[in-house]
Amino acid sequence: MNCQVVKRKSTKLYPKQRLQTTVAYFLRFTCIALLLAWVLLALAQPLQARSLTDSGDGEFGQICVADSLVTSGLVNNENALRHYVIAVPNESVRLRLQRAYPEFTLRVFSDQIARNGQNLSFASAIQQQAVLAWWCDASVGAETDVSVAHEVIALSRPLQIEQALDFEFLAEHDRAITLRPSEIAAVQAAGILYVGLPDDSSPVSFRDRAGRPVGLDVDVIQLLSERVGFSYEWVDCGSWHQCVNALQNRDIDMLSFMTPTAERLNFSRFSVPYWDVAWATVSLDSNPVRANSFNGLRNRVVAVVESYSILEEIQEIDGMTLLLVENPEDGLAAVLNGVADVYLDSLPLLMNRVREQNLTGMVLNILRNEPGDFVSVGVHRDYAELVPLLDRAILSITPAERQAILEAWFDPEIERGVQREMIVRWALLFSTGVIVLVGFVLMRLVILRRKIQSQKLREDEIRYQAMHDSMTGLPNRAHILERIAAELTKHRENGNKLGLLFIDLDGFKAINDERGHDAGDELLIAVAKRLKNAVRESDLVARYGGDEFLVMLPDINATDQATVVAEKIVRRLGQKFRLESGPASIGASIGVAIFPDHGDTLDDLLSSADDAMYKVKEAGKHGVFMARPVIAEISDDSNAR
């Protein structure tokens, strides 16, 4: 390649021109220095170690209310809002609003991956009138297109941006979940559950100097035990790989901080996710690796523990070399010895190890564009009956309780990092002085949005697998419980009835035992197809577990309508099934419960439908039984006295 050098003729500057040039350079240097100072101050703010104390007088928010509530006179001030569910866009808003208004009932509807299986975004919940009141502060108004007619109610109490946690509020209510007799019997039959305690898992779970189990997950398991009522003991199980094998061999009964995989589903069952843990890497300061996603680790040697669930995802990335290690210490040693470029692990585990071992020559990097590891409680399949109880207990954990546990074991500010609100603030600061910087920030946001869109298909698939039964393709237990809870809120507000069918297959066990599990699986898939074809598109069919199914019938006009659907299902399931192993005949015992006639809460409605199903069993199976109204049961109890 030939390069030409062109010499410029020197230009003589007169004194006045020299002064102008000097002043121009000085002004440019001053502006750049001021901008750099602002940038450093803004960057330092979120990473500073600051105490969560009251900050100023706070700000005032506002709540939007549907016109139907205002015109009817039901809501005309903030005091009337305590009778309704208020939608908020994220847990940060929920926590701030709950501290100022503890009497409000708040529900998070998020556009991000739903931790508990919800399928409505913030805007969708408002548009579909799943809620009639919602947070409409200017910070979310610009990004939420809401065409529902509404009025705005200004709040009178200040909302603190940073405030100490109110632990008295956390302990104000007894949050133990309600158990049916069969569920109480299952908990008692389980006896003492042995929970695995892996080595080197601080601050998630470990033993302190006195030998006592402590850590983030220890607090979570204790909370679940108090809600459900099960007894447990912590058992040392070795490395993470050894702990997973111990659960498979039933040397332990339960293991926290797990992610479902196809292999693990062969021997364990999983609760709904209870924690979203960010992924992070550490590398040497002399060879720093900074990436926002797994794809940013291409052409690198990445050390990772051999039993981590993330392997199923990252091993498909071209150009990445994986170095499988037995434990985190081996992974850190591989980086220190130059065998690997980075060690990949969850953020809290990495933070603690870097601090404990005083690894000052290492760089901690958070993969901000990757969805976190949605960890669950893994239970041996022999205790599968406990999973729905754990689900309900996890769903009952409040944002304040999560925040208290989080702050007790590691610095939440480092995990949160640079948030979206902070980026917007920086853009506003820079736009006053440097339009070019604003353009650069906007360009970066466009690039990030494209990356997020490219990941959405993969995220949707993960969400679908977490909330659907892998065999039948039907929604699973966690999915339908979340949907029923949402529909009960909607029906409680509009006064409509909702039907719930509890279906238990008659004769399935005999076919499964005599012809084998393949025939049983084929039969369950065929049953799922017939159930879906027997109901409306607006109805929801789900596999509750084993040979039990639930059918939710929203917005029914009369009680008889649910009975007609149930009888239709009995007739269809009573017809012969053509399996590869030959014809098969089964029946169905169906219990029917109606909201609000047979229960006003999710637990009461499930219990009524379950009891009605057992009435069919007692009467000879293969039939339909309508649950008794709550008023009638109270009357019978009074007469008995």
C-alpha cells in the first residue's frame, strides 16, 4: 500500500489572530474539562457505597383511575384507592409506593421476563382492564400508550427515593399460606427434609465460624418453611456437582439455587423462580475482558463449573472455548494461572470470592444484556406434591422481604449498576452542553434495543418452557395458578362468575402400570387434546400434576354453564382412545366450583373443586359433582351445633 505525504505550507498568524486562536483553544479545553467532571460525578454516584437513608423530602406521584370508577362516584380521592388493586410497572415503584401507602394493594406488571409466570405487560393489564387503577407518573407515561379513558388523582404523601427498610411493616401480617387437609397430610408425611448445603457458595449458603448455616438462600428456605410448615435440616453435600448428584441419588431431598434442565427433570421437580441472579465474569487486570453478553466472550477461553445449567446455552456459541472445572476455586485459579481468560459465575458468588480472597488484580464484569439466571428450589421427584406449596409460598414473598434479604448478604447497588433512569439523567445533562454526546447516547440506545429484540425470541421460548408442561404442552401448575389469581381480581371487580373444574382421570393408573409409561404418556397427550377441543378459546386448560387437570371458565353467565362443560368433558373422555399399544378406556371424576359461590380466594376455590371431585370418587367415579355453596356449609355447621 502506497502512502503519500503532503506537506502543508506554514501560515503566519498575526498577534490578533494568535490571541483569538488561543482563546478558542482555551474555551474548548474548559468545556471538555467541565464535561469530563460531570461524567465522572455521574458515573461515581451509582457505584458509591451509600447508606439507604432518607433523602430529602421525596417526590409526589399520581394514580390514574378508569373513568368508570370516577363517574360512578366509587373513587374521588386517594383514600378510596385502598379498595382496588393498583398496577405498577416495576418493583422499585411498588416498594416506594408501599412504604408511603401501606394500605394500598399493589401488583407489578412488567414488560421484562415475568419471575412468577405472569403474561400481561403493564400496558396490556390496563388496556385489557385487568386493573382499574395504575401508576401514571411522568416517568412511565411517555413509554406506555394507554388509550383507556381515565382521571388522575394526585398523591399527597411524599415518595422517598432512598429510605431505610421498615422491618415493622414486614412483620405486620402473618403470611403463612392456607393449606388443604390433603396438603397438610403431604407436609406431615414428608417428615424432615434434608436440604443440600454446597461448599464454597458464600454468600448464597454456607456455614459461619460457629458452624451454623447462613446466607441468602438460608433465609429464603427459612421463610418458605414458615409459610408452608415443613421441617428441614441442612446437610453438607460437597461441591455443586456433588450436590446435584446427591439430589439425584436422594442423599438429600431439596437443593436451592437450581435452574431446571432436561437432565435434572428426570429426577427432580422445580418451584417457580424465586430469584433473578445476574451473570458476571472475572479476568486479570493485565488482560481485562469486558462484555455485555455471552457473545462478547467469543474467541476467549471461558472457565465454568461443569454442572452449571448455563452450559446448555453457551456451548452453542461459535468461537468460545469452554474450560470445565469442578469448583469455583479451580475456575479462579485457571484465570490467575493464565489457562483461561475469564471465569463465569453468578454475580453474588463472584463478588464474595473476589472480596474474601482479596483478588485485587482482577476485573469484575457484569453481563448486563443477558437475562439473569432464574433460580428455583429443586425437590426430589418423590416429594413432587410439595412443589405447588412452595410455589404459593414463593409467590407470597413481598418485594420488601426480597429487598431485606438481598441487602443482608451483598451490595445491591453493584448488582443494579447503571439503570435506565440514570442513563436518561445523563442524556439530559449532556444535552445542555454537548449535542454530539446526546446523539451518541441515543445511538447506543438504538443498538441496545436491536440486541434486545434479537434476544426476544430466545427469552420467549425460555418463558414458555418454564410455564408449560413439557409432555402435553398445556400450561403447568404455576401458570394456571397465576392466571386464576389474576382472573379472580378481575371478576371480583366486575361481578362476573368464574368456573373451575378439577379433573382426575379414572383408570389411568392401571393403563400406565400394565402397558408402561410410554402408553401412559401417550394417553395424557390425547387427553390434553380432547380437553382443549371441549372448551372455548377464552377458557384455560392446564395440567395440575400427574393425572389431574384444571379447567378455568372465565365470565360464565350461570352455574349450570360450568356443569354443561364438565358433562361434555366426561362424555368425550369416556370415549375409547386409540393408542399404539391398543384401545384404552378411562373415565373422569370432575369437581365443579364457582366464584364467588364456592370460594372468594384461590385457595378456597381450589379446595371446593377438589372436595367436589372426591364426592364423585366416593359415588363410584366417572361423573360430575357441583361444590356446595359457602353459605350452605356454614348453615349446616350451625345446625350441627
